[in-house]
Amino acid sequence: MKNILIINAHHASSFSPGKLNGTLVECAHKQLSEKGYQTQVVKVDDGWDAEQEVEKHQWADVIIVQSPVNWMGVPWPFKKYMDEVYTVGMMGQLCNGDGRSHEAPKKNYGGGGTLSGKRYMLSLTFNAPEEAFNDPDEYLFQGKSVDDLWFPMHMNFRFFGMEGLPTFSCHDVMKNPEVESDLERYARHLAAHL
């Protein structure tokens, strides 16, 4: 039996009400529950209690972060969630400090995580088309991948000792959405990796 924590990081606005991210959360919750996994869903826009969120991170075998890409990163309320929850978790629940010791103060930075054996997965929605990535001739990303762009988020989970599952991403969601196809791909992605 696996415990899955799904975090909906979307921040609603008149410009972006969050239907796609909400639908992807529902898809994951339904599919994983039907497989017999225990799931909990956190909607960041609804607020949180930092200590309870730390407990959910400890409970989970897998954490799925469902997030739109806002200005190449997470929406600001999710950054606040991370700052508050992960700071509380620094007291031994998610990590034992930063991994360094008095004997070797310059070594092993980030190696203090207490969640080894647990995994995480990023599921992202982009306005950018898929073709904007991995192509050195494309202006903005200069040949970089989605995971290159989200390297800092990967490092946050690595700081806790977690291992990543392959990232899932939807592209061109505002100008050329293909929601039905994205949902089918997501169902296959979940089936393959969880």
C-alpha cells in the first residue's frame, strides 16, 4: 500500500482559474485511489497548518506537486507554503539540518534529509510549447529541458533525501490546449511510474 500526497499549487486568478491543474489533481486522485493507494490532497489556495503539512510529508510514500509554471517557477502562495512548511520540517522531521557536521563543515551540504526511500513527482502546466525546450536554436530556453528549468525544485526534495520520478508536463495550455490528450498522457504516466 502506498500513501500519496497530492499538492495542488495553483493560485486562482481571473486570468487563470485553475481548471486544468484541478482536473489533473482529480485525475491523479481518482486513478491512484482506484489502485488502492491512500491519497490526501492539499489545495494551497485553501491555506495550511505547517505542522500538519510536515506530518503529511512524513506520511507520504510519494508526493505529487501539481503546479502551473508562473514566470518560470511556482505560484507565490506555494513558495510561501514551502518556506513555512519546510522551515518547520528542518527540526528533524524532514531533515536534520543541512547535512554538514562540525567535523566537516564544508562537506555534504544538503545530505541531512530524513525522507530517504520516499519519492516525488512534478506535474507541470506550461504556456510554452513543448518545442521550446531541448532545442539550442530556441530563444528563451537555449536547449534546456523542463527539468533543467525546475532544477531548484528538484533540489528542494533532494534536500529531504527524496528521489524523483519522471516529470510530467502539459504544454501550450493557453494558446493551443489539448486537454483530452494531456489527460490521457497523464493517466499513462501515472500507470507507468506509480
